[in-house]
Amino acid sequence: MDSYAQVEQSVKQILAKQSKRDVADIRPDALLAQDLGLDSFAALETAFELEEKFSIQIPNEALSSVKTVKDIVDYIVEQSKDKEDAGEQATSI
């Protein structure tokens, strides 16, 4: 699994591209809509990129619950951990 810092850096790179900002300007506490200016279309594009990058599925209800960069990173780390745990259980049976 990627480390938290690696996930955070990848998320920041994707958000920087979507928001047309420098990666260094993307803070963990930045609000996606207010601080980064991501509208609903940009949020969907970002979700698709994140799904592809991290090989996860992000349901619509999860999209509506994330408000900050940190929320996204935490969600991806948790999903990756759950996916890893499920894989370990499947191989141990």
C-alpha cells in the first residue's frame, strides 16, 4: 500500500491540475469548492482520476461527504487498507 504521504502527494497533484494551481499551494485543510474552486463537474473529473490512479471505486455519497484535501486522502487510504485486508483474507482461505 502507498504511504499516507505518497497518497497525499498524488492527490495534491491531481487537484493542482484540476484547479490550475501549483501543488505547493494545495494544503490538507483546503476546502475543495471554496479554496480550490472545484465545481461539481471538476469534482467528478477528479473522482474519476483518483479511481483510476488508486484502483478504487468512489460512490456518489462519498463524494458528497468529502470537503477538504485531507478528507480525500483519508478516504483513499481507508479504501486501500480495506481492499488490502480483503485481499489478505481471500488468500488465507
